[in-house]
Amino acid sequence: MSDLSAAFEATYGAAPAGVWAAPGRVNLIGEHTDYNGGFVLPMAIPYAARAAVRPRTDGVLRFFSEQGDGEVTSVAVDSLAPGSVPGWAQYPAGVVWALREAGHDVGGADVYLSSDVPGGAGLSSSAALECVIAIAYRDLHGLGLDATELALLAQRAENAFVGVPCGMMDQMASTSCEEGAALFLDTRDMSSRQVPLELVGQGLRLLVIDTRVKHDLGDGAYAELRAGCERAAALLGLAALRELSLDGLPGALDQLPAELRPLVHHVVTENRRVERAVEHLTAGELAELGPILTAGHASLRDDYRVSCPETDLAVSAAVEAGALGARMTGGGFGGSVLALVRAEALEQVAAAVTTAFTAAGYAEPRTFAATPAAGAHRIS
Ligand code: GLA
């Protein structure tokens, strides 16, 4: 990646006021629970969106992305409205819109972006773009917003400006994760706690397998699943599916139409899997996470139905090659798989997945070992 300050200056003719970074994430466990008031356990990955920013006083917002089309996108902040900005720039522009909607007195800026978070891989490249602008604006305008408030503004940008009805997990991971830890977040009251993840000390690694099947939350399937969960909660007289316990599950399922039962079964059992994962991590029993991951994948595949042949194959090939457990991570319909492996088996598991993909005629997956990285911060 280029020196962002120099690249900014070459593009805009002056030095930036600062440079910020916001990471992508993998979610260890707790999928499709964040819009049900449930638990999630994501960690930041060492890939991030970086932004060099300099405020402008004329109300013009300009974006340039190293991964974009080589053009500077220019828009007047007064004219920002949902649907008004096309392509990747809608994510950062949406955050400026959301800040202004929330009553913050912020204007335009020149922004130079560069991200190495793989796009469409279920690793929250869009949340990283949102959160890097949110934190830069906070610092430049002295907004005094904490990491949770920033994440909720970024989520609002994605919900109301971009039009994707996502939960807040990705944005919370990007603003709030800490190096060496996973973020245990209760999305009902937004309380959270850092759970240390001593992978290396225990001879373990997290292998991320990007299946290269492009995942896109905007295609309607995600919205339908979310609506199904909300309908089930309403039928059960609950504020959210989070209120349903494992003990109450059989009785609740009896009251629901057949098509909603698997969704509810997934959400309730997934919340329990997050709690169990946190118990094991807290006790230093990291390897115990393995079977929880694999059970989570089965639930996403069979109950929630958001996996696809490529993610299923990556999971089964990884487990057969010795992974302690594996599952798809993120919204689904493609994207990435996470496998917990012993350090000495890392290469062998990655190679086995690649071989299985070749045999199935799939594109070669991209693999990397992820360590829990820091959340959004100022670089200079
Ligand atoms: C996407 C959304 C998140 C969350 C996950 C599924 O990543 O952006 O809010 O709902 O899917 O767990």
C-alpha cells in the first residue's frame, strides 16, 4: 500500500490533516443474531481500510480510492440523500450523511482511501470503509462519540443511505475490537467485553478461507431472513427472538408456521453457542471452540440455509484434513469460512481445501491465517 499522506498530497495538492485505519472482521460465532438482540463474538482482522482526510470549508466532499476507478467522486454535502451516491463511495458518503442527520455540524472533506480488506468476501469491507470515515470525522470535528456511537452511526449509514438492513456487528467489530481479543457483544443492550484469544500461546491458528463466491447482502435474501425472524418474534409476543430461551424453544416452535421454525431454532441455539464459546475462551480452553464452530455451520446450512456448496465444501474439507472445527462466517451466500487449526496443521488444511476446490471445479480459494487485530484508530 502506498504512503497515504504522499498519495493524498499528489491527488489533492495539500497534506492531509490525519490518517486513520478501520479493520475488517471475522465473526467467531453468533451469526444472524445481531438483528435479533442476541450475542456475537467477532474479532478484527489485520486488513483494514485506511483514509487520509482533510476537511474542506466549502461543503464539498471528495473521495478517491486506490481500489476504485481512478476517478475522484465529488458531491456537495447538502445534496447527500439516500441513493444519491453510486458505487463504493456510498459507504463513506453515507456516514457523513448519517452524522449530519444526527445533528452533527460537519461539512465536506477531501478523502483518499485505500483498503486491503477483500471485498465481497464476508469480511466487512464496507463496514471498514464506513468506520474509517466515522472515526476520522469524530477526531477532526471533536465530536466526542464513543466506539459504540460511531458504530451505530455507521450502521445507520448502511441501513438508511445504502439500503442494506444489516445489524451492527460488523461496525461494532471495526470500531471496538482490541488486539489479541474477540469482542463479546450483547446486541440487546450493547454491553460488551473483550475476551482474550491466546491462539498462538495455545499452538492454534485461525485459517480464513475466502471461497471467492461473492457475497452480497443487498440482494434481498438477507432482508427476507431478517423479516422472518421479526415475524416469528411478533407471533410469539416477544420483542426479539433473543428473549426466547433454549428451554422455551420446543414450545415456541409448536406455535409457529413451519417455514419460520428453522430460523428460530438457529437463532436460539446460536445464542447458546456464543455463550458456550465465551465460557471456553474465558477458561483458556480454545480448542473446545472447534466443535462449536462446526455445529454453528450445520445450523446455518440446515436451519438458516445461508451456506452454499463452496462454503460447505470448505468446511468439510478443512475438518477432514484435521481442523478442530470450521464454519462460514458473516452473512452467508458465499464469502469466507473460518477454520480453527493446530499450528502444525495450518498448511495441510489450507492445501486440502484448495485441492478439494480444484477437484470440484471451483475457483482457487484465497487463504490466510488471521490474528485478532486492533479496532479503528488514528495512524498519524
Ligand atoms: C452481515 C451483517 C451483520 C450480521 C451478519 C450475520 O455481516 O452485516 O450485521 O447480521 O451478516 O451474522
